[in-house]
Amino acid sequence: LNGLSDRFKKENSLVDLGLVKKHEEKDTCLYSATEVGCEILRLLNR
């Protein structure tokens, strides 16, 4: 949603905003939408 130059800024973190959860397993990071994130996606897709 942001330009590439802004994608690593802390204030743009979807994890910090509570929209996604980060799951770490061994050498892999997986992300999944939180309930709030899912609701925002539903609203955007109307």
C-alpha cells in the first residue's frame, strides 16, 4: 500500500498496526490477517 521507499518504516508495519500476526517457525516467517485485518479487507472489497 506504500511506495517501496516507505515499506520498512516502523509506523507502516501491518503487524504493529494490529492488522496481521507474525508466526515464526525455524527459518520461515508466516503472516496471517487478524480479525481487525479481515474486517478491513471485507470493507475494502465491498
